[in-house]
Amino acid sequence: MTEKSSSNRDSLLQFLKENQGTEISLKERGGGLSLFGKLTDFSELDLCGRLLVESELSLETPDLKVTLTLHDELLGVQVSGNDHANPELFLIAREVPYSRLKFGHKKT
């Protein structure tokens, strides 16, 4: 992992931890990803010394949710139907390098 990638990942991890329950924006510089929603879940799981971090973002569209998975070099993003919709019928997966991410609080 490069130093810049590690720094961006650490910044995103800290941001997700500190902003549970708030509305945020997550965008990809120069890309097609642009998400706005409320952080509703955060979990860290130690898998034999390797930390798995996931967070959930509820979108303004009630039938969709976003799962964010922090990997070493990139952020995994999965948009799917929520528990009330059928998640098997709708799933978009994308991988975004940390260097291309821009995140912050939702602008009102």
C-alpha cells in the first residue's frame, strides 16, 4: 500500500467512525460515483490480524442501501435493494481507489 493510499484510507476510516448517524457525501474525482445519504452502521471485524471494516449508507431513495468495504488499496461500494426490496434483483458493485475519493458532510 502506498503512503498516500494509506493516508486516504485512514482519513476515510476516521471520518466514518466519527460521523455515524449523520448525512454525508461520497464522490469519486473524475468518475461516476456520487452518493448522498445517512451513515447507519459501522463495524470492524478482526480476521486473524487483518481488519475488515464495513459501513452502511442509507440513501434518500428508500429501497436502496450502500455497503462500503474498506480494502487495502480501494473502497468497495455495493448498491443494493434494502431488506424490504429483493437485493438479488438489484446490485451494483464498484471499486474506487482511495486517491480518487472525496468525502464530507452533505451540503444543505
